[in-house]
Amino acid sequence: MATEYSIRIDQGATKPIVIAVESDWLTDLSGYQARMEVRSLKDSPTILETLSSYLTVDVVNTQVVLDIPPSVSSAFTWQRGLYDIELYKGLVVARILQGSIIVDREVTRG
């Protein structure tokens, strides 16, 4: 079962989120990739955002880092959604984190 965690994105700011991978069977992340989607509802066919390209699998520290560039989050037009993060290698898939995601709108724009 994936860990529940609410993510808050500071729109237009640099704020990486480090996710420790805690699993009794997934101890070596070698060869794994990560993927993440945001939707308004779990069963919604519409994807609000695909954030997979901003995820990095850190094999040495057994963690995943979500680092969305300020220019990307500044363009978000949605404010709330649901997400999950999966690690995958071949046919093996592990959902490691899930929950709500909130974009804290920026006031100052540079």
C-alpha cells in the first residue's frame, strides 16, 4: 500500500520534495524509473499534469526527488488534484506515494 502524503507546490518557487522509499521488498532501486500524474479525481480520464520528467530516482539514498522548475509551476492553471507516484522496471510496478496536491498560487511574478 502506498504512503498517503499531501503535497503543496509553491507556485513559481524552487522547492524540491524528497521522498524516502520505504518498502520491505523494494530495497534496490537500480534500473527503476518513476512516473507521476495529477488528476482532478482518481477515475477522471483527464490528466491535469504529468510530472514524471521532474522525478529523479536516487539509487544510492533509496529515494525519489520531485523537482518542478519555477517556470513550469508558474504555468499551472489548476489548483487542486490527486496524484500518485509509481516506480517501475519492466513488469514490476510499485506505487510508493499518493494523496492530494495543492498549488499555492504565487502573487509576485518575475
